[in-house]
Amino acid sequence: MGSETRFAPEMDVALTEARAAFARGETPVGAVVVSAGGEVLAQAGNRTRELSDPTAHAEILAIRAACEAAGSERLPGSVLFVTLEPCAMCAGAIAAARIARVVYGAADPKSGGVEQGARVFEQAQSHHRPEVVGGVRETECAGLLRDFFAIRR
């Protein structure tokens, strides 16, 4: 079974969050954290403008909510699904939360911190290296971002 099918329900949730962020005028990125047992712990979309908070990325908001739901600062065995490759800040939070796997849609050559740019998990200072699966529903995720930025220009 390909990753497009295997991760379809979770990426649907992340894309729903990204579309909601788009509708709020936020960069359309959505994230969902799923427990080791397959339960959705949290989901979020970008809210940096709404909250006047540069750290209010979808991944950070979802990780915070998932940790609260789990009653722990760590989420071992969990999976983070996100529509855009996480930046270096988000990758640091992913490592700190000990998330087991990151599944993302569109690559981010400009600001990515996982497989582009900083490659946070490859640094000696990274205490945790999750499995990374990129390019899941990439066309749809990238198209949403392209549409958003076309309107803003």
C-alpha cells in the first residue's frame, strides 16, 4: 500500500486544518498528532497572525495540545502529520516531544528544517531522530500554498 493511501485519513485532517487557516488569512498549514494507538490527540492550523505569535505554527499548536491531552511533555510512538515540511523551530519541538514519525506533504526548500535547509534531525545536537516520510499528497498540499501566495501577491 502506498503512502498516499496509507496516510489518507490523517492527511485529510491536516488538509482540513490547512484550508481553515487559509480561510482565516493564515499561511495554509495544518497538522495533526496521532497517538501510538491511532487516536487523534490534537489538530491545528497556523494562527501566527491571529494570535500575534510567531511560534503559533500548526505543528507547535498541535504538539502543545497533544502533550496536554496526553498529560506529558513527550509523545513517544506518536505520529505528526503536517501539510508542509516543518521549519527548524518546529523540528526542534518535534525532537523535544520525542515524536516517532513525521509525515509531511509539500517540501519547503526556503524554510524547511527536516530534509531541506537546517536538517535539524541530522545534527549531533538533536537528541531524537524521528522517521520522516515526505511527499504525501504533495501536489494537493503545495497547490494550496501556491493558491494562497498567488492571492497575497
